[in-house]
Amino acid sequence: MRRIPDPQFTPEGPAYEGRLLDRADEEVVDQGAAFDIRTLVSRRTVLSLFGFGVGAAALAACSTGTAGSTAAGSTATATSTPSSEIPDETAGPYPGDGSNGVDVLEQSGIVRSDIRSSIGGGATATATPMALTLTILDIAENDAPFKDVAVYVWHCDSAGGYSMYSEGIENETYLRGVQVADSDGQVSYTSIFPACYTGRWPHIHFEVYPSVDDITDFTKAIATSQVALPQATCDAVYALAGYEGSAANLSQVSLGSDNVFGDDSGAQQLATVTGDATSGYHAALTVRVDTRTTPAVGSAPDDGGQGGTPPSDGSGGTPSD
């Protein structure tokens, strides 16, 4: 049996391995979790106290995790750091970035956090509230926060329609916006929970640009990808009024069968979502970007294949065409 370690007595009080005891009147082994974690930093100590398996697990549990905040900055949500660069994905048929005609990124006012309304007036998308936080990390700089990159986000409304493209909302620009990453590499948006339309898992598109000055040239994007939303949250939201057709569409697709997320069931792209239907939801994702690789920016498919096909009748169901 291993002998209980004795503290060393110093002018400042009892200490162990040079660290003052948090609880001077108690044994070294009874100092509490905070003191134990500081002790675990030494791998040799971990192995001698607990053995390789438990020690390694403890180090792993304490070593990862990135905080994301709501758009209002009031709630932190822990998201794990993915193991590799965010996968390059198609921008789909409805990017509005100038790659297939219309370009919202040329418009004054596109840099905004609240993306629920059209720029300069017009319609407002109303449905279950959702805040979105993306934390962008720079792999080339040892996963440092990627400060000052510009992130363009867009997604469909509660009926499955995309502003600037879908029937009846061609002149709207809602659910599209750009934010510049802060010193923590974070961008935050106030939006609504998107629908599930035929052929696609519920998702949010985004492009990362080196700076806000680069957003008017879609070829300068250093990453183009999509955020997947978890099924449990989708099930809860799609039971609400305003999302007619989404539950039926969701039942016909899975993360594994989706033609964007299907390669790995969205392992690198599945958001962490907290909240509820009453107070709204907060989705958070950590995005690792590697500027040393050449981005394979997805082209906009002619047939809506990889991008899915949102309905033209506003029903959220099977497309009319």
C-alpha cells in the first residue's frame, strides 16, 4: 500500500511539491479537487498515484473544451475542439455570395449580428429563436483564436425557403449576415431555427474570409462548410406550429444518409445546442481552419442535389417542381 504523502512545512505554511495546501489542517489527500488537478499536471505524479489508465483519462478530461457564448453574451456553452480541419462542403444553390448571380455581400448593412430581418427593411423571419456562436481556430497558429476573420452565415427560414431565391421572397435578404471574429475567435448571430426541407438534414451554411474587406470576392473564402443540428432539438422544434412539413421531411433523412454530412455523420460539424422552445436555443460549434491547405470551395449544383431543394410553395414539404 502506498504511504500517504507528508506535507513539507514552510514559513508560509504546509506545502506539498512546492504548493501550499488549500486546507492547512487536513492531510494532503484531503485537499479537494482543485488541488488534485494541479497535482495531476505532472504526468509522473499522475502515473505514480493512479496508474496509467486513470491518470491519462484525468488529463484528457482536463485538457480540452472551448467556450461559446450566446449572441447576447450571457450564457457559455462548452463545445469540444474537433480533431481535424472543418470539412469543405458545397455552398449549395442558394449562397447569395455572387458565385451564381445574386450577391448580398455587396450590400451595405450585411455586417450585422441580428439576421432575422431583411437589410434595410422588408420582411422579418419569425419562428423559434436561435442564437448561433462559431469559434474559429487557426490550425496554422497552433489553434489560436482566428481573430478578425469575417464569417458569412446563411440558412433557410421555418418554411424551408431561402431569401433571394425562393418563390415569394426573392427580394428579401433575411437570414444572411456577416460578423468579424473577436479576440476569442468568436462570431455570434441572432436568428431562428431553420426548417428541414426535402432531401437535406437541417443545417446552416457558412463561409470564412481572411477579413471583412475580402467578402465581396467569394473566391477568397478560406473555408466553406455547414453546421448540422442535433436530432433531439430538431424533433422538439418541428413539433411546434410554423414548421409544418419539417417533421415528415426529417423522418426521411439521417445524418448518415445526408449527402453532405453522410461521410462521417457530421462528426466535425454537429453543433452543441442548449435551451428550449420557450426561451429559445443556442447552437455552438468550434471550427478549425487551416490556411496552409487549398480550400475546395463547393460549386453551386444546378439541380439542387447537394444543397437539397427547398419548397417553392412555402409548405416545408415536397417541392412543387
